[in-house]
Amino acid sequence: MGIGERIRNARKAAGLTQVDVAKEAGIAVNSLRLYEAGKRQPNLVQLAQIADALTVDLLDLLGYGTQKEIETKMIQVVSRYHKILSTLLHSESIPEAWKVFIRDNQPNEQETKNTLRALAVHRIKLSRYTGLMDAFDKLNPDGQQKAVERVEELTEIPKYQNTETPTESPEYPTAER
């Protein structure tokens, strides 16, 4: 299933018309029609605007699954990795020097899972920042100044204010030595 089909399915599931979504996303209705028909592809900024208008996760429209599904897959991989390490540590055929190295460099499983969760959240934010910066780079210096002013204005409007506590960059686990 392509992006256009995912947009159409999400729109229909939300009970919205193409006009409703296009207006809320700030894009032309004809553009949305072309996206849904698979005749054009939205850029990342437009896709993020459509996702916001549909109140769905950007990853859903990209076809990566929900953030929870991605997180679950990553945690399954981490769990398998730690089971393999545990098996190696208890194997009779592995030299003791290797076991010492594995024990000394093995990250804590819970820390690894927490880091992966934080990375999934930051990945979504990064995709939005990248789209914003791509658009910003297309502007001349006067346009860039106006863009900064507009963003500052948006921060004063309650509808657009972030109500969540800003998150810090994730702490990456380091091997204890």
C-alpha cells in the first residue's frame, strides 16, 4: 500500500472530506487528490501537515507502523540480542577471555530499551525538523527572517503551543569498565 492509499484510508477512517483535510493541512485540495490517487508524492513537510490534520502518526502514513509497533519490534530485537549474549556467557565452547569481554561490555537491557524508545521519539521530531529546515533553506535571507518571526508568532498562540515538557536528548548507555 502506497502513501496515497494510507492518506485516503486515514481520511476516510476519520470521516473527513478531502476539502476538510486540505484546509486543515494548509495544502491545495487538488494536491491532496493527486496524493491520494498516487499521481504525486507529498514532501515530508506536507505529509507531516496531512498527518496532523488527520491526527495520525507520521510513521503510519510513511508505512513504518505506529510508534508503538516500531518500539515493540526494537525491544524484541534487544531481548533476542541479550538472550544470545546470555547463551554465549554460559557456553562451554566460548573461551573465558571472550566471556569476560562480553560481560564487561554488555549494556544493561533496560537501559538499551529506554534508549531505543527515546530514539524513536527523536526520530519523529527529526523528520519534522528536517522538513522545516529544507523549506527554510529555500528562502533568501529576508524570507528566513520572516519565517523566524512567523514561528515566534505561532509560539504565542495557545493552539500551537507545546503542552508537554520538552525532552532532553536521550542518554546513551555506556559500558561500565
